[in-house]
Amino acid sequence: MQAERDLPARRFLEVAQEDEEEAKKYLRAMNEGTGGIAAVIDNSIWLGFYMSGGIGFSNTVASAALAGNIIESFSDELVELIHRYTMGVRKVPPKWETVKFMVNTIIQYTMESYEKFPTLAEFHWGGAHRVSVIGSVAAATAGILTGSSTMGLMAAHYSIAHVMKEGWLRTGWAGQEIQDHIGLPYLCSFRPEEGNLVELRGLNYPMQSFSAAHGAIRAAAVYAAMIGRGSSWCLSPVVKVAFADPHLVFDFKHPRLCIAKAGIRQFMPAGERDPVLPPH
């Protein structure tokens, strides 16, 4: 994703301490990139086409939960928290006891927002939507503070398996937090069938069969950690450059706009698609 390419490559903590409004630009870029990665690669291609045969259930998570502007209100609150509580802190160590307070605070705010606005819970129907949003917010919080994608994924698993489960008693149909209970102890394992670096993970782990919502938390952890470190790419500069062409039909700088257009059938992809789209 190219959402942050026009922003200076600086450590997020420095930006947040200097200027809240500038920090919000970084978090909005993170939301854009996370939503694009999770919606296109994870939800639509992997879960939508491969796992469910293209029935479209994952597209609703992609367009409603990730492409809407709901996450922006949560990320703006996160900027204010970071600005308030980390002033003078040069680096947040990737230790759980350090980031747990921030994760608990922002997830409590997110859950209270769902309870305060019933129409939001109706808009994000089912557990998959709310797992996606709450897990992504937690992963982004820990990842962008520490620059560690592993810490980001730990926060996401914790927020779903413990905070969300304890607060609401259930996360969705068929126990959607099972992967998170298993994911916590296996998170730091480097055996490929159990763990591995978050940047090298896929969606088909024997110990973590990700649901329609869980792809977003992995994307959020990786992308947020990149912005937190002030890096220019997540895993490989080759992949980053490959999608930097501004003439591509799909805008990788504003992926959620393209996804939203597709949700209302206004996006026209490149190439011939006459069997499923009008002639062009």
C-alpha cells in the first residue's frame, strides 16, 4: 500500500509528541493501508474467493467495517492518548506491561462507542465486523507505539480473547475468539507451523485458522509497526515499488475509496470483464 508515501519517514512517537494534527495524518494513512490490505488481499481474495467460493460475505466486512470512516474516530482518540501520556518518552519498549494500559484504554473506548450508538452495532452486524475493528485498533495501538508487529498481534489477540470476551461474553458465531486464545501462546514461536515473524505469516496456519475478521489484525500489526518505526516498507522494497505506479486503475494510495466505489458498483477494473460488468 502507498497510503503513507507522501509523509516523512519519521518515528510516530516523535510526530505525536510534537503535533497532534500531523500525527492524525499518519494514523489516517495507517487506516487506509490497513483497510486496503485486509479488505483486498485477506477478506476478498483469500476468504471471499478461496475459502467461501465467492459468496460475498467477506466483502461486507471489507466495505462496511474497513472502508467506512468509523476507525478514524477511534484512531483520533488514540492520538490524543499518546500525546497526553507519552510526552517526553523517546521510545516505548516492546514489553507487554508497558503497552497494556494503552490497549485497555482504547479498546474500552471502542466498546463503549458500540454500546453508546446502537446503530453502529447494527451497521457492523455480527461478530466478524466488531472483531475486525477492535482487533485492528488494538494491533495498531501496540504496533505504532513499539514498532513491533509481534507486539501488535499480541495486543489484538488479547483485546479479542480477553477484553472483548470478558466485556460482552461472546465475540460472534462459533466462538470467533478461539484463534486468539491459541494465538497468544503460539505468537512468539518461530516454528513455521505454529508462529513465525508476523510479516512472513499467511492466513492458513494449523494453529490459527483465521476468520473473516482476523486478516485485518495481522495487516494492522504489520503496517502500524512500519509507521511506528518510521520505515518505508513492511517487508520488501521490491513489493512497495511494484505498486507505486500512480496510473494503476486501483489506487493503492487511497484503496478504501476504490473499495467503497466497488461496494456501490461504481469501480471499473482494468481489462475485459464483459461477462460480469457492462461493456467498456
